[in-house]
Amino acid sequence: MIRRIFNILTVAVAVFFAVLVILAVPSFFDPAFEVVNTTTQPVFVVAEWRNEEKELGNIAPMSSYEFSINDEAAMKFRVRYPRGAETESEPIYFSSGIQVIATITSDAIKVRYDHESATHDMFDASGLYEGQGGGANLTLNGIEEPVDKR
């Protein structure tokens, strides 16, 4: 009986440590960034952190660019549109194992972590979330339309 309990505890401890390793390994990866251009024009993008910057170059319409860096800081994105206008994102903190998504719209850059869900304040005036879908949220009570903030 004691031997059986010991075997069950051994298996439980082994499973616990296996799950712990599976959950901990991604935190050792370099931070990853995805820049998504949802506009109908190519845009020129520069990523800035600390005293460094990385020119991502022109990102085609409705496409994305992925990169990673081995650092820990706050990232900010600058975008230059074909018409000459420029805009800048709010800084977003990053460290190992984090993925940041920067979405470029016709007049702004929205930055968020990949594990964050869409909220109504992330919708543009036409009700589109990052240029995709219809902007409605499925809820337990049915479909909830986003609030128009115009």
C-alpha cells in the first residue's frame, strides 16, 4: 500500500515538473515582434528601443513583418505614410518570451501583447478590428456591436 502511494506521488511529481518545464521554456526565447500593415498603401517603419533603432523598411499593404531582438526595454514604432505623414506608437515594454503586435492603420499604430484580447477601444470608426472582420463580439447573450466613438 505504501509502495503504491509512493509510486503515485512519484508520477505526480514527474508530471508537475514536466508541465513546469513546458510552461517555463518559452520565457527564455527572445522577444518577438509582428508589425501588421492594414492600410491600402505601403508604409515605411522604424522600430526604436533604448538608443537603438531597426529600419524595417517598406511593408506592403495588408501584410506583416516579423522580427526579434535580444534585449529588454520599451519599444516604439515610427511609421511614414506615402503621403508624407508620420505617426508614432506609444512605447510598450518587452522582455524575454513576450510577443508584441503593432498594427498600422491609416492614421495610427496600435501596440499590444499577443495574449491580449480585442476590446471595443481597439476598433476603428468603421467597426473593424485591425482591418479584419466585422467588429462584432460574440457574447453569451448573442452578438454585441462595438460602440461607435464618433
